[in-house]
Amino acid sequence: MTTLTSVPPAHKAPKAEGGLLDLVLRARELSILGALIVLVAVTAIVNPRFLSAQGIEDIFLNASILVLLAVGQTLVVITRNIDLSVGSVVGLVAFVTGKYVSGDDRSVVMAILIGLAIGALCGLVNGLLVSFCGVPALVVTLGTLYVIQGIGYYIAQGDQINAADVPQSLLDLGSGGVLGVPYLPLIAVLVMAAVGYYLRAYPSGREFYAIGSSPEAARLAGVPIRRRVLTAYVVSGLLAGLAGVLWLARFGTVVADAAGGWELKVVSAVVVGGVAIVGGVGTVYGAALGALLLTTIGSVLVVLKVNSFWQDALTGLLLLLAISVDRLLALRMNRVLRKRSAHHGS
Amino acid sequence: MSEPTPVLALVDVSKSFGAVRALRGVRLELYAGEVHALAGENGAGKSTLVKTFAGVHRPDGGRILLGGEPVVFNSPADAQAAGVAVIYQEPTLFPDLSVAENIFMGRQPRGAFGRIDRTAMHAEAAGLFERLGVPMDPRRPARGLSIADQQVVEIAKAISRDAKVLIMDEPTAALTGQETARLFSVVKALREQGCALLFISHRLEEIFELCQRVTTLRDGQWIASETLEGLTPDDLVTRMVGRELDELYPKQDVEPGEVALKVSRLTREAAFTDVSFEVRRGEIVALAGLVGAGRSEVARAIFGVDRWDAGSVEVDGRPLKAASPTDAMAAGLALVPEDRRQQGLVMEMSIERNMGLTRLRALSRGPLISRAAERANAADWAVRLQLKYAKAGDAVGVLSGGNQQKVVLAKWLATEPSVLIVDEPTRGIDVGTKAEVHRLLSELAAGGLAVLMISSDLPEVIGMADRVLVMHEGRITAEIPREQATEESVMSAATGRYGKEAA
């Protein structure tokens, strides 16, 4: 051996650190849950009515649409992309389906199908532009945000949908429930569970993470990158379409830019929920919890009679806190992992 | 006598990129149960050849034979499906995913309903690592793995695909001695299991240790394929450079002048302790030691990148401020860092701009940088260092490793330093350019520069240094004059076994 390189004798590799790592990885979900519990507990002490059945139901109802959008957004963000057009899609779908059902007694199923179709189409356009034309996602979806919003304005012509025109069967979807559980949270939870299970348990689901973690490695591993990214956008569009119909069902009264600005709310929820904005990390469960947390903060401020203008500032603060914690955790984990490598006597 | 059929072979393969003919009529045959070395200087076409095997490049002419049958690799996936696995110097893994997932991405073991069977996946991965004799937890994320471990993951991936051919492109360049030894034992085990392996390394001794046959390329042309038995390293070098190599260590004898760099009792917590030495004008002093002994840390502290906790540094009798690279530069210090790509150069910037970076003031006319002055500066240094390049406006990234190193040297020499600190000056540089870098260092010293050279390459340390300082666990354990420096004496000091009698 003529190179001056060798390393002191390796230490014994310590066992049972897998559990610790898992815990670190899950820390995000747990810490949000913790924050949520503290928030609710404190508010309940100040104002016991906050925890009334009605109060809780309201929070879940309000969070459902954001959760749906967050699930779709997670899929996109995990692949190291972003979908800013969802707010516009929700507005467009809510208005168009509203227009469709107005006056006549149309079937709820048909309304949902129309909403899904419009959403899927928007997602398809986004996905094709991002994956096949190679245009950066931020630019593409910023563009479609305005285009879709414009289409919405054109169709609406300044009009609005009134709750009185929306058939009761559709409004029931927004406020009714089965066995005391309202439909909206039920749908949100089902969608979240399905997507979450798919992402974790199926090889193609893991490929979304692979793409976001290292596009180059994904290419070398033969991952069908374009198809997966396209899928992510179509799903995000579909869920935005569904959210649009539910928006109409919940609020009844809808203007064309009903959900303007929601795209940023969704991205915030996703990031607060621990989905790395650079892709490869995060779960839909975390994103859903993030959405729930943001919604709860909104309600809490109302209950505590804090000026609602503070809500945006608080959301921003939470976002900054979340990324700071991410950074700290990442540094910490790197250290742990490097130490483990050293212990393995590499 | 019937010849066995090669597992994978190139027949008269040619490949051009524009006007550059990267490969011309190259042939190469890989047999099962054999480690084949690919030798050649940087730019000889080794990487192009590897990428042809890997399905990244399609040859313009010639054929690829798989088990004697012609095949066409249209994509990396085709090559993988055919059982060809390539392990690059720096593997590309998914940092956020577990080691097991990295190995099985897209081919995970399935359970009911097509779900991933994680238990089976982890067990299979663990089995692979056991076969390789490397302890690794399949559930840990790939982030934070050392390069050596990342390569092991890639090898495990290759084995799990039942790869018949394993191609390793400079796998040892970033490994420590121990890691290299582990890699070699893995390679030998694979060879015994009937794998065909292609091994690329700049370190000739590794080729002789590991391989049975060698194919040499020069300027994209096939020179020879032969068994290594009976071949000497000098023979191989001659084939690679096509001429008798000038002496690899052309050290001139210089009478040392005044002390240029004086380091006294320098200490930095947890890095090094009580380090004292002097470097005189005209001297090349080597700082040797194992990786992690604190050599680079000393250099960084002297140059002011890191703060020192105690002690002092003087350049030409003038004490330096701690933690101030600006002050160090003003005093006449220059540091050529270990990692060219990260710390030495701005890879996307042009050659001339990189060279001008250290003296933007001097190249300015008023508040603006003068392009003409920048160009003149670059042209001047390019001639002095015999830089091989197409246009001074080209990005530094397109140059070969050796020429990149020359650009870094030019950048620092342009500041007219009195002390030059070079950290691993020839790592990853081919033999031909290595000799040139050595000649350059020797000339600079002869011209009155004080050179402090950090190197892990023992022959380089012994061949180039007037004095060898050896560090062990953060302390200088020996100072060995040129006459007494041998691989044994330096190594024993570096491992802490150095007794007083050896000095």
C-alpha cells in the first residue's frame, strides 16, 4: 500500500438506532399533532364553548377542502414540482358546476363528474407542460393560475351563483352526513388515506419520492419520470375539481374567483405539514395535519376575538417556524447518520 | 485451443462528439471471472468507453457483443436489462429513501395486491450486504452514507439485478485505504462468483493488485490488451503516455533561504494541537499523515479559513491575524484547496475569469474589470503552466482534472505569493499531468517560493519533499529529512508507531 490512508479501528456498530431514526422522521407529524392539541386545549380553557360538538364539526368542515387540495399538492411537491393553479381551478369548477345545476334539479353525481373532468383537464395541461415541455413548474402553474382565472371571469361575466339556485341535494352534500359524521371530512379522510396508502405501499408510489429525491438517479433507475409527474398533476387537478364541487355544496354562494389565494394557503399547509419543498420527503398525513392546523388557528383567532387580520401573519410565522425546524432536524439527522456511518467502520 | 466467449465485448468501436474523435477503433473483451483494467491518461477516452457500455452513448461505428451476439443499447435501461451495471466514482442515490429502497427501486418484492413487501425487501437487502461482507442497515436512509458505502449500495443493486458485468469508473478516487481494501475484497469475491469486471483507476499499484488483464487507451485509440503478469508499472505508463515518461518526481536541489512561514504552537480545539514548524524559501515541505490526522485543518487555519485557538502564524516575519483569509492573502499566502471542484474553481465560469478571480483589483480599470487585462493575464499564465485548452472563454468544467489544477495554481500564483500551500495537488490527475504539476512545484520552489504540500500519496511525498512533517491524531509526530524519508519511516510515524531512533 503506498497511499497514506487508513482509519483507526472501527468501533462496534450500535444497534437499535432504527427506532430513533423513524422517530426523527415522524417527528413532524407528531409535533404538529402536539401543537394542535396544545392550541385546542388552551382555547378550550379560555372559551369552553370552543369544544362544543358544533365547534368541532365546523373546524373539520372548514378544513376538509384544504385537506383535499393539500393531498393533491403533496403528490406534486414530492416530485420536486409545485401546482399554483389549484385556487383558480376550485373557483372555475365551483362556478361552472354552479351554473350547471342552477335552477334545474340536476343529479349530484353529474355535477361531481363535471367538476372532476374540468379539474383533470387543467391538471393535464399543467402536467404536459411541466413533464413533456420541460418548463419549470413554478412558471407553468403561475401562468395557468391566471389563464384559468381569466376563463372563470369570462364565463361568470360578473355574475354569481346564489345558494337559492343550488339544488338541495347538492347542498346536503356540504352540510349533511352519515351516522352523524359529515360528508366533507369523510371524503377528505378517505382520499387522504387512499393516496397515503398508495404512496407508501406501491412501487409506483415510491417512484414519486424517488423523482423528487434525485431526478438524475431516478432517470438511471429507469423510473418513468414524465408519466409520474403527469399523474401527480392530473391527480392534483382532479382533487381541485372535487374540492370545487364541494366548495359549491358547502357555501352555495359562489363568485368566479371564490378560492383566489388558496393556492398559497395550500402550499403553506403542505410545507407546515413537513413535505419538503425540494421534494422527496413528506406524507399526505402530515400535509393534512398542516391543513387542519392552519384552519384551527383561523377558528381559534375568531374564538379568542383576535383581529382576523392576524391570521395571515400567524400563518406566515408558522411557515417560517416549520422550515426552521426542518433545517434543524435535517442538520441533526445528518450528524446522527454520519456518526452511524463512522461507527459502521466504513 | 478454443477461446472462451467474452461476456461483453467492443469490436472496432468509434465515437465522435462533433470534431472530437473520442474513440477510434477500440476493442475490449471482458471475460467471466476476471478483473480487467482500463488504463489511459485523462482524456484518453475511458469515460466515453464506459458510457458506451452503459448505454449512455451509442457508438458511431463498430459493434457491442453480448455473449458473442451483437446488441444495441439505446438507453441505460437496455444495458441494465442486459446485465451490465456501472458504478460511477460518485454514485447517484436517492438520499431521502432507505438503502433497501435504493437497491430495489422499481423492482420491489411484491406481496398481496401488488403491495411492496417491506419485510422481504429488507431481508433481501440484508442478505446482499451479508454476501458482500459489509455491515449496513437496509432501513437507514441513504443520506449521510460515505462515498464508499454509497458504492457498496450500488454494488448491492448490481448484484440484486444479477449483473454479469460490473464496470467501476475510478471507484477508489475518494476512498480511504481501509475502504479501498474493503472494496477490493468485494471485487475479488464477485470475480470468484463469475462476474466480469472492468476496473478503472489512476493508481497503477491498484491495477496491479486487483486485475488480471489490462487494456490501454491513448488519445481514443486502442494501444494494447495484455495480461498484467510480467508487466511493470513503467511498461504501463509508457503505453499510456506513448513516450518514456520524464521523471515523475523532478525535484531540483535548492539551498533553502530565509524562513517564509513560521507556525508556532498552533492549536485548534478538536482538530490539532501544538503544531509548530517552519518553511523556508525554496523549500518544499510535505505534510503527511493519515486522512483525518488534521493536515487540511492546519492548512485552513493558517490561511484563516478556520479560527485557531492558540499559537501564532508568521509570514515573512509578520504575524497574521486569526481567521482572516484577506490578511493571509495580503501577507503573501496562497492556498490551493483539496477539492478543486467545490473550493478551487467556479466550474461554470470561463478559464480566464477563474484565473482573474484572485486579483480583481489589479485587473480593474477604474471601477470596472478590464476584459483585455483579464485576457492578457490568462494568456500569460496559460503559457507559463502549459495549459491545454481550446479557448480561454471556455468553462473551466470542460478541462481535464490536471488542467483544472493548473488553472487553480495560476489563479493563486498570479497573486505572487511568498508561501504556497497545496492540498493534495495531484489527486485524480493522470500520470502525465502529475509529472507536469510536480515539475511546476519544483520550479516554483527553485524560484524562491516556500511550498507546503499536503499529500496522501506517499511516493509523491517522498519524491518531492525536502522535509516531511508527519501528523498523527492532530499532532506532528515526526520531522523526517529528505535523505531519511522512506515509505516505511513516514508510514510508521503516521500510524503513531514512530520511535525516536528512526529520526
